[in-house]
Amino acid sequence: MMSCLLVKEEKDMLNLVTKKDKDLQDKKGGNRGRGQIYPDGSKSNNNVSNATATGVVNKIIRKEKGGYEITIVDASDGREVIDIIPPGPELLVSEGESIKLDQPLTSNPNVGGFGQGDAEIVLQDPLRVQGLLLFLASIILAQIFLVLKKKQFEKVQLSEMNF
């Protein structure tokens, strides 16, 4: 069984394929591991969970095995919508908060982490940088002269040898 992305009649679909079909084109090169979807189309816990309705967060229930059930009450018709959040991401909303359609309910688990903090660019004084370059150039020249001196010394030793 092989996994590939297939294109059929202008529509993209993700599919597991066991045999070749002449109507399908094989497209390779996906980003594996991040932002994946399952074969049934549901998102993994590596994605941001967005609100599926506009309204007010009525209640947030923490599940036993992790994750949340968020109940959103639509202000216009009173309809209740339940969004299920998988375990992992951190919640950004709280009970009683007014939210809009497609507003993020969780933080993005693919952003941040070790080594991804904001860093500042430190500007150096130009004279300091020029001094560093001059210092490094003098070290390189000294190394070259030491190697040349060693070669010269080896030649002198060879000429002084008695056979």
C-alpha cells in the first residue's frame, strides 16, 4: 500500500491508494508530520482548532483523557454547537466569551517551543568590527608565516644531515 496525493478533475483529495488508475495523477512531496489530517478528514492535534459557529462560549468541559468539549450558543437563534478539541493545544477562550466564526479556540502548537524565541539584532560600532577584522587578518598572517618558517627549518635540517 502506498500513500500519495491524487488529483482528479480539478479537485484535490488525500487518499490511500493500493492500485493505479489511469484518470489519476500522482503528486509527490508533502510536508509529512505537521498539520496532517486523518483519512476520514478530521484534523490531528497538530492544528489550530477554530470555532465552527458565532456566539458565546456557554461551557467548557475537560475530558478525562485530555481535550475539551466547548459548547457555543448562537446568539441569533439559540442553537448550541459543540466543538471538540483534541488533547495537546492550549485553550485561548473562556466561558462567557463572545466569539466569531473561525476564531482560533486554541494556540498553534506548531509555533514556539525550544529555540524559537524572539531575538534582537545587536548593532556593533564600525570601528569595533574593523578592529576585529584586522585582528583576525593578523592571526591568519602569523599562522602562514609560522608554517613557512617550519618548512624553511625542515629544509635546513635536511641539508645538515650527514649520509
